[in-house]
Amino acid sequence: MNEEVLKEVGLTQGEIRVYKACIKLGESSTGAIMKKSNISSSKVYLILDKLIEKGFIAFSIKNNIKIFSPSNPSNILEFISKKQESLKKVQADANNLVKELTSLINTSD
């Protein structure tokens, strides 16, 4: 697995380790993910939540236990598309800000 691409996409090193563990384990509990990724329980829960939010991991409840599994890898492309849309909005907002600031600089009080 090319970790560099995952870094470029925007995953942290911890997110990459947990994601790789989920890929290798398939459906698994947090205990197995902690062991495979070598990340403490307090951090694994936070990282899993972030990966779920980003669409890289999914979960289900089986016998009152949360079971995590990797989402469809094509979700990586969807995540990138969402980031691109967000950046377009930021760029438009920045353009407006630049115009506003430029007009303020050119006025003398």
C-alpha cells in the first residue's frame, strides 16, 4: 500500500496505521485494530471516528459490539472530490477578501 498517497490525500500517520490495520483485518473490533496498528485505545477511538467521517471506515453493531471494516476504496476518490469542492469555495472567498483588502489599502483616511 502506498502510504505516501494516503498522506497526500490528507490522512495522518495514525489514520494510515489504523486504516491499514482495518484493511488487513477486514471486519474487526477495536481490540484487534489496537493490536494490529499498535495505537492506544484512547487514540484508536478518535482515529476511527475521523476515518468514519472521511468515509474510509464503516461500522456495524453485532452482539452489542461495534465492528469496524474498511469502506469501498473508491471512497478515497470521493473524499478527494469533496476536498476539491471545499477548496474551490475557499478560493472564491479568498478572492473576495483580496478585493476587499485591496480596496481598503487604496483608500486614505
